[in-house]
Amino acid sequence: MAKEKKVDLRKEAETKMQTLVEQHNELARDIQEANARLGEIKQMIVEHQGYMKGLEACEKDCEVK
């Protein structure tokens, strides 16, 4: 019986480890996807800041004339 229990504990531990590894891999993928999206959003912000500066410059130029 002791050997059976030892085998069961080992199998249980392996199953738990597999579950933990799967969760880790899923979270790592989620983080990679989120980082990629973050990069896209940062680029959009930079581009929009340029657009807004252009509008301000146009507005000032139009006021002068």
C-alpha cells in the first residue's frame, strides 16, 4: 500500500506541475500579446501628438494672417 500511495503522490505531483506549466505558458503568451498591443498604442499616441502639433501650428499660422 505504501508503494501505491507513493505512485499516486508522484502522479498527482506530475499532474499539478503540468497544470502550473500550462498556466505559466498561457500567461507568458498573454503578456507578449499585451506588450505588442502596448507598442502599437504608444506608436499611435506619438503619431497623434504630431497631428495635434500640426493643428496647433496651423491654427497659429491662420491667426497671424
